[in-house]
Amino acid sequence: MRTPTLGYQDDMQISKREIAQTQLKEAIALFLDEKFLCAITLAGAAEEVLARLLNVGGGLSVVEESFKRIQELREATGLAIMENRPKKEIFNLWNNARNTLKHHNEKAEESVTINLFDEAYWMIKRALANASSLSIPISNEVDFENWCIVELHL
């Protein structure tokens, strides 16, 4: 059964790769316009889709790869890296900003303390790493990297 339409635009078919590519491109544009809150949620959506595409294809997302490296360091050094937290807990920690901005439940506070700039930066970097692993070009990636060089001296 087809959903009723307003008639402004016809339905279209779009791949998940194209969706994530567009989301990430727009997240970068928002970041460059200093709209960090929206950049977090949009880059977070792209990062998640790209990660799942990688996982379905047998690859590892940047988050999975990072956790793998943490495990290797734990084993090689015997150190309690990330306080020996389990994978799910670390992933929840890394996705906390995105999830906090996207969801609310009866136990959640009505306000949050968050560094929107830092969270947007790291979410975009994660999404870019996943896009690169999938060979998905992001047309304004160079603009993002140049901005970081000029403004952050990275």
C-alpha cells in the first residue's frame, strides 16, 4: 500500500550509501557554519549507517577498529585501558552525545552539559573514516580539513 502524497515530489529510490553521503556532506556544511548541535546528529546518523554498511560487508567501522586496538593494548600491556569497560559500554560512551541529543525518556534530565564543537568534530571524523573505508567520496571533506588546519592548527 502506497502512502498518500502531497504531490510536490515523486517518490525516489536512493541507496543507503547516498543517504549517508548526503548526511555527512550536510553535517560538514553545518559544522562550517558553526551549527554544531545539528552537525552532531546528522553526522551521527551518517556514521551509524556507514558503520553498518561496513559491518554487513565484512569490514570494521572506525569504532569497531578502535575497540579492537583497545583490546590489543589491554592484552599486550595488562593495563586497564578504558577501565576495562566492555565493548557495549565503550560504544555507549562514544555515542553518548549523539544519543543524548536524539532521545529523551522519563529518567533523563531536561538539560545537558556538552561541548557541541568537540562532539561535532569527532562525530564527523568518525563518519569520514567510515566513508573512506567504503570509498565514498565526501565533496566538502577538504573544506572541513582545511578549516581545522586554519582554525585549530591541526
